[in-house]
Amino acid sequence: MDLAWLGAGIGAGIAVIGAGLGIGKLAGSALEAMGRQPEAAGPIRTAMIIAAALIEGVAFFALVICILLAVKA
């Protein structure tokens, strides 16, 4: 029973770290692309926001799964 909470905590931590690394890499690449080609900043920004939302959605899904597994056990 206690190990379920531990597993959920570790899983949630991994999900958050993965999302943070993904969004950091995404933002860094987008800013570099905007710096190289400023006239394309609008479409790059739009694509970056959509991709960040998808990354956050996957992280949120992982957190919900971790919580459900911890509560079920």
C-alpha cells in the first residue's frame, strides 16, 4: 500500500521532469529559430505554443494516471 504512493510520486516526478525538459528544448529551439529568421517569428511562436500545450497535456495525463494508481492500491 505504501509502495503505491512511492511509485506514484516517482512517476509524477519523472513526468514533470520530462515535461520540463521537453518544453525547455522546445522554447530554446524556437527562440533560436526566431533569432535566425525574425520574419517567421509569428508562425514559429504559434507552433511553439501548440507543441507546448501537447507536452503539458501528456504530462497532465501521466500525473492523473499516477494518482489513479496510487488511490487504487
